[in-house]
Amino acid sequence: MGQDQAETFDYIIVGGGTAGCVLANRLSASGSRTVLLLEAGRQARHPWITIPAGFSKLLTNPAYNWRFQTEPEEATGGRVIAVPRGKGLGGSTLINGMIYVRGQPQDFDHWAQAGCTGWGFEDVLPYFRRIEDYDGAADPLRARGGPLPITTVAERPVIAEAFIAAAQAAGFARNPDYNAASQDGFGYYQVNQRGGRRVSAADAYLTPARRRPNLSVRTDAHVLRLTLAEGRATGVEVRIGGEERRFAARGEVILAAGAAQTPQILELSGIGDPAILSAIGVPVRHAAPGVGANYIDHYCTRMNWRVKLPVTLNEATRGWRLALSVAQYAVLRRGILTLGTGLAHGFVRTRPGLEGPDIQYFFMHASYANAAERKLDLEPGMTVGVTQLRPQSRGTIHAASADPFAAPVIRPNFLATEEDRRAMVEGMKIARHIVEQAPMDPYRARELNPGPDCRTDADWLDFARRDGQTIYHICGTCRMGRDALAVTDPALRVRGLRGLRVADASVMPDIVSGNTQAAVFMIAEKAADLIRADAAG
């Protein structure tokens, strides 16, 4: 199909996930620019999506999850590790645990110090505040009235209170708001919910904009490649319902397909490392050796214990107890069906001299027979997830072939550095020390994993290699910066090309200290301002 036959828009957004929904709303708000949002998935209609606990039902559902996997690597026991990625309007906010963590101010200051001008904490704070409608205590760092409702987990089971008390007994502070002045301490997670229901990026941003005549949304639209001419991105080629279509962009093409698929789309378009492109049989259109490099993720081990009393989700999600919980949720929008992946949080420093916490904990009064698929044990149990906040290890994500429907090749390279191994081991030791404190005595029966025989650093590391999973915070694969390997500049424009920008987790030069969805919302909000400023100029 010729370019003159293509339907034309001012902006084409590739990917209807978190960033794509934000961009579609903000770029269409004035009514003066036409915007096309392309999403390979579908409109989210599954009943489990709005129920917070329904995430466990969607993690293996191919309609809403790309179900990517890592390549087996020796450092993690030769295992294939699941890498869920949301599919459909709303992206990963349809299936994630809804945990909302901004990260630490120094995360963003380090971005700015590394050459990403305009991305220091004082620069990005207004965007974090623009996002949220936080119902907690007033604080100059927090805000009300934004499109995304943020609330603290409402459930307060006695065993969670005991865990927080045990952390205090071990010398750690209680912290009611880790998104305010300090991240250190323990308390309850904040989540994007309203009235006991999940609020996805599509709910918060896209749905309010869908009636605008200048916004077009196409689902079941798998982008095959970008079209380029004379050093400029001119549009996209897409398969929609079995038919190949072409769309042209008067202004910009904005990639918001996420840290797995954005580099893949670039490579399929001939933009990337020439050696990688040659290996997959794609002609080089624009050499960008950093595409697909700098993959960063949070690696997490799950320590669990058998519990003495029937106060956990293991038994509460079966039989008459489950029926009672379903009735409670249906009538009150309360109870265990409002829970996601994390109940109580912890942020700790494993050694003196650190700028901020380097370990994050996820306490849940549940234990899993299969953690990757969230299948619960039959007997009462509890779990403490342990993740290193700022891993130094770097992996890669590249296109597997010239086939746009083939899954990308994901090589995370977890635990590759001594600091990553040290931090994980120390974080697990601290978790055990907390659970051994007196407030947990009425509940703690015995440690199941890694178990009492795990004593030496070598034992701990072996457990981490055998047990750990990604917690789905993939980022960094098209990082911004000013050096030769940076894919985008600090304005998120792909270096060396006009009319092409990246605005998703792939632009992060380093991972933030916590769950990444809040930072992706922020990046998209800031990207919209950058795009509008360039258009106005």
C-alpha cells in the first residue's frame, strides 16, 4: 500500500499500556491534534480485571498476558523464568499487583547527574503529583485530584500487624507513607484502587478521553514495523484483523510498547545494533547499538513459613470461607478480594553508608505451592518476598528473528555482580531475623524455604539462584542519555532520527527503587509535555 493511501494522524502512539493511555489522553486533550492509539491486545472486559485479587487468574491468560519467558541461564539454575507483560488497553495495569511506589528522590537525581537533564527529583515531582488522587494524610509531596486514585491497603489482618511489630522489635521504624519524605521502614502498601476495585491506566486516562473526535483507538493492531524516509519516522505498518494497514504521522510516532517490545519494534524496523540486525536478517536503516541493551529488572526470592493458626489466605480462599469473602466483596467491596500481590511493605538498608534502602520486602499472609502461577498451599502459611532495589546486573532483550509475531529473546543476567549477590543474601538474613522476633511467636511454626539448614552465605545464594523470579519490573532497554549507547536523548527523541520518540519504561537509564508502574505514569506525563512543547515551538 502506498504512503499516499495511508490514513494520516498528527501523532501515532504504539502500545495501549500504561504510558500509551496517558499519552493518548494528554496529546488529544486540546482537540487540535489528531491522535491514533494502536494496541495489539483487546478492550479489557474480563470480570477478574476489576477485582484486585483477580490478578492471579490472569497471569497465565494469553488474552491479557504476552506470557514472555527468559532464556535459561546458568546463574539462575538453568530455569526458564516467566516474564508476564500485560496485553490489552491498560497493559500491565490490567494484571499487576497495583502496588504504587515512586522510588527514592536520589533515583531521579542520579538520572540527571548521568546526563539526563530535566529528570532530577525536583523536575519529576510535579508529574508524580499530577498523576495521583491520594486519599492519605496531607503532605506537600503528595496530591489529590489527579486521574489515578491511590489508597493504602484497607485490610489489616492480625498477622500483618504482628509482622510490622516484629520489624519494629528488630529496630526498624513504622512508616505510614513511603512515598513521602522517607522510604525507610515498614507499613502497608499503597495501591491504585477505588472502592475496592482495580483502576487501570485505561480506566484512569483512556476511558475519559475516548469520546474525543480527534482520538482514534484501534485494538487487535499488531505493529509490524515503522516506516522511515530521509532520516524521519513517517508512520507504521500494522496488521489489524488479518489485514495489513499503513498509518502515516504528520508529527511524531511515539513508541510506548514497553521495555520488551519497544526494542523489538525498533529492530524489526532496522533501527538497532548492526550485528543484531544482521543476525535476524533485517537491513540496517539506522545504527543504534544501545537498542535492547541495559535490560534491568528486580529479582525476588520468596521466603515462606508454616503458620500455627488459620489466619492466612491459604485456608481463607477455599470452601465456605471463600464463599463468605465473595459475599463480603459483592456487598461491601471489602475483604480479601481487594488484595493484590503485597500487603505489608518493608524498605531497609543492608549496611551503613547507603543513601537509601537497598532491599524491599513484600509480606503476604499466604504461601505458594507454585509462586510463578500463584497456587496457594493447603495449610496456613506466610511469605516474605525479598528484592534488591538497585541491581547492577544488566541483560538484553532483542528480536528473535524478522518475524514480528515471535516473542523477543530475554536474557536478564541476574545476580551477575558481587554487590547484587551480597545485597540479596543480606536482605534474606534480615527477613529471617524479623520473623524470628517475639511478635511473630504466636504465628510462626517453622521456616519452609529456604529452611533452617540454610546458614552460610553460599547456602543463601544457592537458594536465591534456585528460587528467584523476576517481579516484572523490566526497564532500561532503550535508555535515555547523551553517550554513544543512549537510544534517546533526555527529551526522549530517538537519537539521529526525526519524528520518533520512546516514552515507556525502556527509557529508564537505571531502575527506580521500588515497583515501576508509578515511574512509567510519570515518564508518560512528562513525555506528553515534551511533545507538546516541541510542537508549539
